[in-house]
Amino acid sequence: MTHRAMRTLLTASTATQDILNRCLAGNEVSEKDGIILFSAPESDMPAIASVADYLRSKTNGDAVSFVVTRNINFTNICYMGCKFCNFAKRIEDVGAQWLDIDKLVERAVEAWDRGATEVCIQGGLHPKMKGTEYRNILLALKARLPDLHIHAFSPFEIWYGAKKSKLSYEAFLSDLKNCGLDSMPGTAAEILDTEIRKQLTKNKLSTEQWVEIITTAHKVGIPTTCTIMYGHIDGPKDWAGHICKLRDIQKQTGGFTEFVPLSFVHTDSPLYTENPETVRPGPTALEVEKMHAISRILLHRWIDNIQVSWTKLGAEFATEMLQSGVNDLGGTLMNESISRASGALNGQEITATEMVEMIRTVGRTPVQRNTLYQVLETYLHKEPTDYAPLVDRKGQNPLDYLAQEPMAIEQAGA
């Protein structure tokens, strides 16, 4: 660590200093220690962030990556009744949507023509959908775009498709892999705690089922991301337990590519609007910074990539997290529906050109990657192809903050 970072460490409380020093000495941070860090006073945050940033630099160097991708939500019709979700519609609701496969392929081709290397496909659990719909989507996409990486279907969708198909998770996932499924989003994790999940999802997809589906995906050769959705009825104990559970899975399978903290967006979420006295309106700014930094510390040597969700936080706050252990800005997306449905106002797309600009403001090296974190292009002295935003922004620009108050350029490790 730099002399400045070491001085910062000395300003932290004794308990936090002890944990961070043991971490820097190469010891794994325990779940109990994670709870202490998540509960630490705000005055400890500079030390926690410095250690997280040091570990990020040690693991990832100065590179900050992103992937050119398109989100395609093929249906928002879902009858699961998850309380936090405002994305789901009933069949008869205004705004209920179903994309047929030809239209889905058309959107993927449009993304490919704009430089996408990946499409991320997820949908609601439509009551009339057959289990074969998932394999049919994959077959159609691969027939038209054999080199496009298909990152698709949450564990909840796998649970649903296997149930509809009357297949085991292993048989269903193996079939999807043979049909072209390249990787899976590790969403639907929310908080991997039974009592919390009962309140969020009525435990329709239990912690045990989520873990079984994810580990089975890894077993059959399908890598996945992993996530947490926090800032509602949860707290430090739940966060540390969740992240350590993911770490245990990674030790067993090695199948996670990245960890993505997802801040609860409360604005239009029924979980909050129906229970404002008991449900928090998302995490505080301090909790957001802690989540990204402490996840880097807890997952060090096991999950190398910590991603920030600009759709949840906005471009400015997401860029700030690059100083707190984050090395990846996620995807360009082109379209985004789920966060918007809950009231997020951070737009649907940040182009590759804008990603590069964001990364350069903190003195890091912009890198375009593929889904599995293989480097495709390094933008040290060159620029990406500049595509206009796919969706009309109506005069709004996610990078307006740079013109108003340019961020101080801070070289990694300075």
C-alpha cells in the first residue's frame, strides 16, 4: 500500500484496523469480521476503501472493464408475486408484453450490428409459457448469430423451466447448454437468508434452491455472475452472510465470473410503497460504498471482479465506486427495463464511448471485455466506434455531471 493509504488505515477504529491488517497480511476475512466492517462508523470508511482499492489494484491493475451488450426482457408477464418487484404484469394488465422469438432475434441482430458481443436475456415467469420456450430462444439466436454470447435466464427461470419440463435442474441446464446457453446471470439471489426471502419472495425460490441451481450450472459448465439486492429489510449480518455464502460456493465450483451489488430501488416497488414504515428506501450512500469495498475484501482471491451497477446508482456515483474496490462498469445495455420499472431514473444505455470517458476521469485504463472477462480491446490511445444511443434520451445525458463538476483525476495507487 502507498504511504497515504497506510496513514488512512491508522485513522480507523481499533477493530477495523485489526481486520484490515489481517487481510493485508493474507488472512481471509471471516463472516464475523464482515459484520464488524459493515457496522463500522463512517470515519472508518476511508481506511476500508483504501484497502479495497489496494486489493483491486493488486488483482486487476489499472484496467477498468465494460462489455458491449443488450438487455432483452422478452416478457414482463409474471405471477410469482415478489414483493419488491414492479416489473411484473398480469396478462390483462396495460403494459403487459411478450416478445415473440423473431422479434427477440431481430433485437439481438440490431445489437450485434452495434458492436455487441453479448445479449442478456431474462423474462418474467409467464403462466402459459412452455418449458421448451427457453431452448427455442437459444436455438433461434444461435442459428442467426452463432458467435454472439448468450447470457441468459436467472435461477428463478431455470427453476420454472425445469418444473414445466418435468426435468431435473441438471438435465434442463445441460440441454440449454447444448442449445447455446453460454452463461447465466446470478440474479434472483436477493438476500440468501431464509427469513428475509420469505418476506421478499414468499420463499418461492428458496436459498437452498438458488444454491442448487447455481452449483448445478457450474457443474455442467455454465459460468454465472452472482449478485446481492440490498437496502430494504436487511442489514450487516445479512450482507456478510450472503457474501460469505457466495465465497463458499466459489471455493467449491469456481464458476462465478463477478459479483454485482444491486441497490434496492424503492420508488415504485410494492415492498416499499405498501410498507414505508418498515422498509427502507434503499441503501444510504455510505452503505453503497461499504458494500462495494467490503465485498472486494471478503471475496479477495476468490472472485476477482467487482462490478458496479450504473443503472441503480447513476453514472456519477458508479464512477466514484472505482475508488472503492470496483474494477468493472458492467454493460452498455442499450435497453433496461427492470430497474426503470421500480423507479430508477438513470437511463437505459451508456455507450462504449461514454464508458471510456467515465473510466479516464479516474485515471484508469478503459478495457472492453467479453462476458468471461477476456480483453477484446484496450482504449489507451484510441477510441471505440461511436454509436448514437439506441433509445432517444429526450435531451438527457448520463455524463452531464462531468461538464458541471469534473472529477479530480486520481491515478490508481497514488
